[in-house]
Amino acid sequence: MKGVLATDRRGVRELGAEELVGWDEVTQGVVLNSFDIELENVAHIPPEERPYSDFNSYTATVASWRVIKPVYNRDICIDCQNCWVWCPDTSIISRDKQMLGIDYDHCKGCGVCVEVCPTNPKSLLMFAEAEDPEAALAKWPEKKKKEKK
Ligand code: SF4
Ligand code: SF4
């Protein structure tokens, strides 16, 4: 697929690449392979080690759009995987059903992961993009007590 007139090394604009072709200049009818190896061999490779083709959106970062970001608190997390299931951008990093953190290259800061986190307090909270993670953890709220009826 390397010779196809298509967006060459899409997503590397922020790295300073020149003479890139826009999405509306892609030749109609072509198939853009997501990986440089056969698809059936990809599933067993961790996402960050997969041989992405130049056309895969994984090579694009949307981090510069974000104005708020989720911060993860390992001490409270129960590894329920809710955030991993619901994240619309596949930006929750999980291995063997253990939550490892957030892929900040692809997270767009939508806050869905925080909404679905069931712990008390939540194990993910939204903070300003510029917030230092350690400072965010120091501000974490206490467990809320149940209100007496
Ligand atoms: S803020 Fe949105 S995109 Fe980012 S990890 Fe959470 S659910 Fe995914
Ligand atoms: S939803 Fe919350 S408790 Fe569940 S894995 Fe994600 S961070 Fe951990």
C-alpha cells in the first residue's frame, strides 16, 4: 500500500512532516490497511507495540485538543474495567484486567471514564490539562459517607 496516493504518514503533522496529503485527496476506492502485517497476527500484540501502517489513526494524536484530562488514582481503583469498556477513544490502558493508566496521546478529555467509575471516591477525576498529576492526587476527595434517611 505504500505507493498509494493517500495521506502519507497521516498524523505526523505535529512532528513537522511536510507535503502531507489531506483526507479529501485520497484516491477513491483504495483500501487503507491499518497494520503492516496480516490482521490475524495483530490481536496478540499489545497496542503500543503493533506495527501500525501510516494510515492508522493510532499514529495521530488528539492530545492538543484537550483542555481537561482524567487523572488516575491507583489506590482506589478496583479494576472493574468500566472505564476501559466505555472510553470512546480506547484510551484506557489495561492488561490482564488490570487498569494501568491513560493513553494521553489519544484521550480527548471527554470525561466518560470518570462518569462510569463506580468507586467512592472515584478512581478517575478530571483536572485541568496543565495540572501536575502528583498535585491532582494530593487534592483527591475523601470517601463520601452515606446519608442517613
Ligand atoms: S476522558 Fe474520555 S477519551 Fe479520555 S480516557 Fe476518559 S473516556 Fe477515554
Ligand atoms: S472504572 Fe474506576 S474502578 Fe473501574 S477500572 Fe476504571 S478507574 Fe478502576
